[in-house]
Amino acid sequence: MTLRVLLLALPDPMTSLHDRPEYAIRLANQHVWEAETGFNNLGQTLEVQP
């Protein structure tokens, strides 16, 4: 069993901005945005079994 944190990435579709986290879509929820990665941490854990 492996536990994984659920992250949602919504990068800008424009090629020149795709890898720049400051242009990713941020969810409006508080304490969700990870500025360094551009990911939205959904605060959930997923259990993965073989």
C-alpha cells in the first residue's frame, strides 16, 4: 500500500508560460496554493494498492 497526497496542476496552456507556476490557475480555497510548484494541494490522501 502506498499513500499519495492529491495535488491538482492547472498550468497555463501557452507553451511559453506552461512551466511558470505564477501563471497556473489557483483555486480560491485558503491554504491550498503551493507557490513554488504551481500545484493546488487538495488536502486529501489516496491509497494505492498493487
